[in-house]
Amino acid sequence: MVISSLQAQEVKLWKPVKDEVFLQERSQIILSKLPVSQIALHGEKIIALIDHEIYEVKGSHFEKQPNTPNGISRLNTIKNQLFAYGSGGLFIAAEDRWKKIENGEITSICSHLGDVYASSSEDIFRLEGDRLVNIMPAGGYLSSDITMVMEDGTQLLADPVKLGPISSIESYAGTLHILREGQLVQLAGNVVNEHLVDWGNLPSKNTREMLSVGSRLFISTDRGLGVLRGASMGVIKGSDGLPIENTRQLTRGFDRDVWIGTDRGAIRMLDDGWHYFGADHWLPDNHVNSIAVGTNAVYIATDKGIGVISYEPFTLLKKADHYEQWLEKWEHKRLGFIHTLYDYQGEWVREISDNDGSHTASYLTAMSYKYAVTGDQAARKEAAEAFQAMLWLERVTPIDGLIARSIWSRQGDTGRMGQRGSGGLPAKWNATPDSLWYWKGDASSDEVIAHFYSVSLFHDLAANELEKELAKEHMRRITGYIMDNNWVLIDMDGQPTRWGRWNPEYLLRPYGWEDRGVNGLEALAFSYATYALTGEERFKKGYHQLIDWGYAQNTIRQKKTFPPSEIAPWDDNLAFEAYNTLLRYEKDPARRSVFLRSLERTFEIKRMEQIPWFNFSYAAFTGNDAELEVAVQHLREWTLDCIEHNYQNSHRDDLFVSPGYTSYEGGLKAISPREKSVSRGARRAIVLDGGVNGKRIMEPVGFLRDYWMGRYYGFIEEPETADKSLRSVDASWMTNKGAKPYTGPGRPSFK
């Protein structure tokens, strides 16, 4: 890749991040009318316990198995054998029947030193062939209490030493460990050791399950995890990163990880972090009853069915291909525009929105970056299509320089015309002279800056000579119209649009005072970018007029942090589109230093959210370290499913600001994209709860823009692997998933 002047930095304090292979999650929901109380794997079979009956999971349905044993409450697979147990005894699956091993109630089973052990409330047994043998020695168990030990080593016991009441057994450090309610006990040979912990205590007396993993023995409780290491008992709580402290099930994962069930979702614990999985995206319900782990998939039984989380090797390049295929297969594209989909009377339809130009701009920039990186003509074609759509938004209006928010086809679009416009005001729809189209007026400043950011970038990176002239003319017309009207966007009714105001009468007086920073930054960006590309002095004079009014200095504190009611998350997107436009062209050191001060302040506020759009923009124009590793990890954690499922994180116990960050906007935690739903470029990581009941599908262009921007500036390296399966996806599973293809009249082509 050739590094252009857009990318040049004198000093680069950042290091590129390798696009290494990682495991990407996919979700599947299998609904059940009754709670699934237990789940286990038996070879290739998925076995579930529902209402005391055993079922096999086949595809998306449950098939009842014959002859379910009575009194079964637990399922477990040990050494490739499936066990069922509970008050009715212990059973083992044998071909098409269940073989009974023990009549009495069984509370727990585990593998220990190569054998299967089981426990009742008071005793422990070893499985020998087809029967359980009590391991109690002939003289009974001994006590670890030294006052009971005689000089010759014998013990005189007034009462026999009891193991129970036993709730769970587990093998750790070559020794059987017993969990009583609120107490951990060790069976060391024939000695019941009630004093095995030298340091620390369990986090709660309300204990649930145990799991041995290497050097650690985990104990789940209602106040966090107890962790035994040797003779030391540690505690893992919300302040340590545990999302939910009220833990229940513990299951060994497939990659040195541990899966934890709670009544508020499932948790994956890794050596270096935590993954939280909740309803509705990952699980049918938050109340987890049982977890089973396969080679590359995890099965989570809940009160409303099973959540299946499968893992597949991915690279970020492959993930970008997935989202490009998603846009195509789900029919997000129409006439060069990119659209959100929504559920309209049971069908997916494209939303003709309040900001079609802004949404399409992100895709235009993504494909422009991609073409600059790869030289892929298909990417250039996509960019050119989106560019033509952006041109149309200005050409569809009868006034040169006035842009539309969106365009509706009377003959081809379905669903409903939006009745709301800017800021919740009534929509302003206007018909074209031929009556084929309606265009939406009252364009806002966010639409305007999106045009300049994306069109200027397309001009620089992907346009042919004709398109370069069209891009210049597009910018010339819009900027000229705004300047001719004293820095105001005048609508069809002869009045300023609600938010299309960059004039000092608005920005430097009380009514528009709060917008002086971001709107001033936008005006500086689009006026100077137009001058830089056209060379026309009138735009340079307009730029200097803005500076004389103090607009440059006002940009320094453009990012608002207080009061909370004045924080508009979409303003961050507008500001960074303006930074990316202005700083590409403005080279004067004195003026540039003012805008860099603004960027420095803004990035420090946004840094805790770890969103690549902010980090990459900062690194591109400062050359400074911008925590690229965490920004790239953010991209890895995007979900493949773009349906906006509900999500909830406000109930979690790990809501704290990570060390090294300050929350200037009141956010409690930067939530991973895995734990939310796919959102637009103006996304906020500090929003804890959201979703629209799965009734909307978001276009994933935010990922594409950020990924290809990272590739363009060299922040993300191309994958080293040549394996096609790690560089692209098979999208056949997405066929006929979304909206119906658009069949109305075509868009005019501008030459």
C-alpha cells in the first residue's frame, strides 16, 4: 500500500496491530415452552431435561426420549459416559436404555484419579463396574482435629466423623474436596480435613458448586467466587471484573476458560477478561439452569429454552466481508443509499430515514478507504454508487446547494413515510415536478458535514477525473449556498432549517450558544475543504471570516460534558467527521495547533469508550499512541447478528470505570459491543441498556468504516494467512433474509 500525504506523520508513537485469528461467536436460540433444567452432551447428541423428562435436541426442536428414569434432576457427562441422577438414584445411558446403578439419592458426581465418584448426602462412592462402592474405611473416617490424635497416632472419637451433609464433590490437587453448605472440606486419605484453608475465607456461606481448573478450585456463591489456590482462599467479586456476583453453575470451557451460570445471564471467564452473555441476543432467558461445553460450542439451558454460542475462527478482514455480505443479502441497499431495516406488518422494509445521507456517508467512506488499500474495483464501484446517491440528495431539490435528508419513491418504496423530522418536529416532504419522488427537507448540520467528509474523501481516494469534478461541484454548490445566505441553510419555505445554522447571530448568542463549538468546527471544515479542492478564493475568505469571529477558538471546548441534558452523542460523530475533514487539508501550523488542541481535549473525554472511530482519528492526525490494541479488540467483539435485540447491563456488579480512565460524561463502564446490539457510527459504549425488541436491523457500516480506516492508515495490518476461509465468509446462509429488492424507478446518473 502506498502511503499518501493524508497519512503522513512526522513522528508515529503508535504501533500497528496484527489482524490475528480469533474466535468469533455466533448465536442460536432454541425456544422451549417449559424450563430446560439440565443439558449435557453425549457424543454428537445434545440431551436436555425438561419437566423431569429427557429430550434430545434436534435442530431447533426437542424430541422426547423413551423410558426416562424417575427422580432425575441432574445430567452429567464423565469419560464419555452420560449419567442421570437425583432422588431416584444414579443411572447411566446404555444404547437405547438407562441402566440403574444406585437406588439412593445422589447429589453429585465427578472424575477423580481416573475413576468416577458419586456422593449422597452423607457418603462418597466409587463406581466399580456397574455398582457404587462406599469408600468409607472399615474403622470410619478420622478427624484433622489434633486434639483427637493420641501419642501413637490413633484417634479416640466420641462420635464418628461425618462427611455430610454433602452438596458437591470435586477432585483438586489429587484430593477429593467436599462442599457442605458454607464450608469446604478435604478428604485426605481417610482424614476429613475441615481446616485446609490457612488464609482467607469463602465470600459467603451460601455456596453452590465447585470446579477444579488446574491450580485453582472455584466455588460459586451469592457474593462472588471463592478461589482456592493451595491453602489460600481468594475471592473474585464485581470489583475484580466479575459481571454478576450471584453465581451458580460452573463448567470447564474448551480453551482454558470457565463458564458461569447466574440468574442474570451467563459469563465466560478467561485468563485476561470476562465475557457476559444475556437475553435476548445470546440466551432465550437470563435464568441459567445448566451449561454444557462442546469442542467449539457452548449450550446454555434457561427457563425459556437453550442458547447456543458457537465459535468460529475469524480475522477482522473476514468479519468485514461478513458485514459487506450482510448489507447485500439483507437488502440494506437501495438506489445507492444505505438503509436501516424495520419490521412493518411482519416484513422487513427499508427505513427512508431522517438522515439517509449521513448513513450512506459512512459506507461511502468505508468503500473509499477499501479501494485505496486494496485497489479492488468492486469497492470503487460501491463507492461510486454511494457518491451518486449523495449527489442526488442535492440535485433532487430545486435550489442549487440545498440538500434533502432522504428521497421516497411513490412507486417503489414500501412501509411508511416518516412523519417526524428534525428534533421531533413534523416532517417536511416535498414532491418533485414529475411526481415520481418526494424529498425530505429541513436538513440538519449533521447531514451537511457528512456530505463534506465523505465526498471529499471519495475525491481524494477513489474518484476518477469526472467524479473529482462532480465532487468539487457538489461541495461548491452547498458551501456557496450556505455562505450566500449568511452561513444559514435556507429551506424551501425561505426559512432556516432547524439545525442548519452556522451564523454568528445564532452561535454567538444565547439561543445557539451551546452549539458554537461543534457547529463552528463544521463550518470551518466544510469551507476550508471546499477551498482546498476548488482553489476558489471566496471559500478561503469565508474560512478566514469564521476565524475572525472566533470560531477556531470555540472549537477547543466543543465537546460538552455537562449538564447531562446537553450531551448529544451524535455530536461526537459530527465533530470527528469535521476533524477528519479539516485536519486533512489545513496545514498552517498556528491554526492547526488550535484544532489539535480541540482534538486532544475531545479524545481524552471519549478515550474510555475505546471506540475505533475516535482512537483512529486521533492517531491519524497526531501520530500519538491511541490505544490501538483496545480499539482493534473493540472491532473483534462486534456481534455478527445485526438485529437490534434487547440488552441489559445496568444490573451488573462490575460497573466501574477501568483503571487509567476518567469518566467525564458520567458513564459507569465501557460496554463491549458483544454485550450490546449493533449500532450506528454515533454509537456510545457507556449506554447500559437498549434494543428495540428485535424489530429493527442496523446497517453495520460503522464497522466497515472503522476497519478500512484502520487498514488505510496502517493501524491494522493485513492478515498474514492466505487461507481463504479466514479471509472471507460463505454467505449462503443469509439468502432471502431481509427486505424485498427495490423494484421502483431508478436513480438518475450525474455526469
